Amino acid sequence: MSSPLKVWLDRDGQLLRLRLAQPKANIVDAAMIGALSDALESHLNVSTLKAVLLDAEGSHFSFGASVEEHMPDQCADMLAALHALVLKLAGAPVPVLVAVQGQCLGGGLEVVLACSRIYAAPTAAMGQPEIKLAVFAPAASCLLPGRVGQACAEDLLYTGRSVSGEEAGAMGLADVVTDDPEAAALAYFDKYLAGVSASTLRHAVQAARSPLVQQLEKDLARVERQYLDHLMSTHDAVEGLEAFVEKRQPKWEHR
């Protein structure tokens, strides 16, 4: 079975390239989460590494996490693995750049939100549609307010709507909006990161991101417990997931 992720070193080993490689959906399922975690574990401690660039094959970055893995019998393991990956990305000792095109939804966007710098195509569609399945996005609930402010975060989390790359740039969800996000991210690395000391860069990243990571660890533990202990005991959460898998309209009972 082929790996869901392509991994290679670029720029004389200074840039770790990670590419989601299951188009068109690039689902963030257990296999993808495991491949991303293993790649980071294998490379982040290399002393000469200066950055990571995450992107995706195909027209879309990711349609999101596996809905089947959100079902009650699997969701605890899925959330634990996804949140461990989010923490690994957020706490990476080097900047993690990410290039987004097409759909970037749900768990896919949660992975993106954990990165340092987001490059998006103007035609990208970024959103957290979980509310439409009667669940919520735990990691995005913790990460979105810091990126876009409380009001915009609540709008995206409560409505499940997607925003274009242009709108994402205007609200601060994307740092750079460009027709070629991968090329822009590489240009940023070449201009600003390639020439700095790798060891000093690691100290700078730790100094800047440690408070965020410490708070994120606490917040993820809180929302994960809310999701597993309370949300998943409701009728509508299970109904929404089952209706999606069965390709039918959900029947809400508001309980």
C-alpha cells in the first residue's frame, strides 16, 4: 500500500517537504495522521533543518478528517491522534509553512491552523463545516480565535461556512494570498530563512511559540473532554454523523 504522504528534503536538507498524496480528497484519516507524525518525528530534530513546507497533491488541500473515524467507537482514538499531531506542528522547533489550494476543510484546516505561516490561493475554500454534522471542531475552537479574532472565529465555527482565499487573507486566516502558494512559500524560505543560523532560529521559534503551545495543550485537553464526555452522548451528534455516512438528511431532535 502506498504512503498517503510524500516526504523529502529540499534546499540542501534545510527544508523538510511534506505533501499530502491522496488526491482528490487528501482525507486526514488515521493513516495520514500517522504518516505526518512519523515524518515530523524523524526529521524535526535534525540540527541543520530550518523549516517545514506542507502542501498537497491535486486540486484540493484536504476535504477534512474521516467522518467514519468520528463515530462513537472510534472518535477517542482519532481525536487523540489528531490533537497530538496539532501539538507537534504547533510546537515544531522550526517554522512550518503551509500552501493551500482548493478545498481546505474540517480536520484539514485544523492541521493548517497549527502551522506558522499560511499561504493560500485566492480561489481556496477554507472552513470548519463540523456544525452541519452536529459536532464541533475541537482544535479549531482553540486555534481560530488567535488567528482571526473571537468574532470571526465564532462566525466560522457556528455557521460552518467556507471563505475564499481572498476573504481568508482579509480576516487574517491566511498570511499570504497568491496564485502559487507553494512558490511563494519557497520564495519566503529562500529570502528570509535560508541564510540564518539554524540553531538560533530554533531558539527564536521556541521563544515566540512556547506560550501558544502551552495554552494550546491545556485548551485541547479541555475541548477533547467536552467532545467525548458530553457532545458524543447527545442524540443529534450521532445522528448527524450517521446521516452523513448513510447519505441522507439528518433528523434533529435537539438533544
